[in-house]
Amino acid sequence: MSTETSEDQADSHWEDFFSEVHAPDNYEESLKKVRALIAEAHETSSRVVLVTSGGTTVPLEQFTVRFVDNFSSGTRGSTSAEFFFEHNYKIIFLYRQKSLQPFLRHVPNALDVIEVDGPCKVKVKCSEMSRLHQLLVQYQSFSKTCLEITYVTLGDYLWLLKGISKELNSLSSRALLYLAAAVSDFYIPKKEMPEHKMQSDKQPAGMVFSLVPKMLRPLASKWAPNAFIISFKLETDRDLLLPKAKAALEKYKHHMVVANLLTSRKSFVMVVECDDIVKEIHNPDASKEIEQMIVEHIILLGLSTFYPCSLVPHLE
Ligand code: PMT
């Protein structure tokens, strides 16, 4: 009797997903920019991190009016990107359109920082000036060396992930993949999806969702086998979190899983590494942003010559 689960079966059909879902409009142009950034990284021996961030949408109609979305705001990804930038990484920030962006996430609401200055004039409040100036300088310096690419749907995200990770593979251990985006496990295949907007005067036909193949499998084995790959594991049930994170590492043979629970993700994560090492990161009073602690842990690991798992390519 076969012990293969429907998840395993879906995983082996990842190519079918790409033959069914078309590439996003920004695909070619984005890859051109990625190649340029990587060429520069080769020249300057820089490290590059791909940070993915935000939620993925799953369209319900081919001409999409409605879609299924998830909660992710992009805090994890955008905050982490700031700390990688602090550590001199070049960053490819692949984020859900309109979710949070590094540095820009700190920009306050315009109406809170301006004041009336005469009949037809407004000015930035004096007390806000230095904070805004500092932010602008940081963002300008970030955007000079980093590349921001947007996606909206699950299909856009996976196409861009595949294309970018294949390019990054040439950097070997100087490439880091940090997959903080919230990626849907379900989608509606095109043949099951109505073409036009579903009409309210008809009872909707039952939605048929299919499992999305876990792209960590081809990512780690085919697209970027030389890069250092960190995935995230999200659960809502505490009892499932660690076993699932360990199982993912075992199954997809990448390098690290950062495990978090929906409700405590800003104050607690578990970092699962090979050889069954689990490091807990606590930030109970939110005195720092927990992403700073996660990134510092990763950087330290890269610097350590004692990283215990001999099978893992060394993170430079
Ligand atoms: O943006 P915030 O509001 O700050 O929230 C941050 C976060 C909770 C979204 C983030 O910390 C996080 O946990 N991201 C991963 C969410 C997720 O997709 O978890 P998962 O358990 O469903 O998937 C695990 C891993 O498999 C993910 O790294 C994902 O990239 C990968 N995956 C998922 C689906 C799929 N078809 N193929 C995949 O490879």
C-alpha cells in the first residue's frame, strides 16, 4: 500500500502548476534587474538576500473581481530587510503590492506631520523634521543598492520566486533566501475557475480548491541548490509548530526554518536548524523588533566557523 499523501503527490507536480498559471507582466523586466544586481554582486563580492514578504492572493475568477487573501501585513519581511541592509547585504525585496516596505513603513501619516503655515501654505512640523530627514536618507541609500519587486497573486509570487532563485544560485553561499511571505497552500486551477464575475442571481457552483505543490522542494533541489535557504513555518496550534517545522527541514532539505505562531509572532520564534538544533528567540516586552534578533542570529551563524552541520553549504 502506498504511503504517499495527497501533499506528496501535489509536491511532485510542481511543473504542472507553472504550465497552468501564466507568468506576471513584470516577470522579464524584473529578472533583467535581478541579473544586473547579481552581476554587480559578483564584481564586488557582495552577499545578496532575497526577502519575500506579504500575503499572496488566490483569484476566484479568471477576470478577477474576487480573491481569497490572508492576514500578512509584510512586517516580518520589511523589518528584516532593514536589518540585512544594516549588515551590508544587497537586497531583493519581493513583496505584495501595497504591503509594508523597508523604511517607508516608518513614514507617518502626512496629516500628522504637517501644519498650516499661512493662507495657502503648509509646512512640515519642526518636531518631525529630523525624523523624516533621517528616514528619507535611509530610504534613498536602501533604494540605491536594493531592488524592490512586487507581486499580487500566488502565481505571480511563485513565478518570480522561481526565476529569481535560479539566478541567485550562481552566487552560491553568498546568496540567502529568506522566505517570510505568507504563501497560500490552496488555489483554483484555471479549468475549475469561472471566466467572468460570478453573478449574485445564481447559486455559486461549489469552489474546487487544489493543493499548491510545496515549492520548497524544487527550490532547494533544483532552482537554488547552492544557496542558503531559510523558510518560515506558520501555525495557529502550538502543538503542531515544532514537529511541522522539523518535518519541513527534514523533507525539503534546506537549511533553516523559523517557526512562529500567528498570535505570538512578534514576541517569540523558534529557529530550527539541521542536527535538530532549536534556538528560541524571545522578545517579551517588544523592546526591540524581533526581526533584528532573527537577522542577528543568522548573521552570527554565517560568521561562526563552528556551524555543526557539515552538509550545509557555509553561509558567507
Ligand atoms: O507579514 P507579517 O504580518 O509580519 O507576518 C509574518 C508571517 C507570519 C507571515 C511570517 O513570519 C511567516 O510565517 N511566513 C510564512 C507563512 C507560510 O506560508 O507558512 P506555511 O506554514 O503555510 O508555509 C511554510 C513555508 O512553505 C513557507 O516558507 C512558504 O514559503 C513555503 N511554501 C508554502 C506554500 C507552497 N505552496 N509552497 C511553499 O514552498
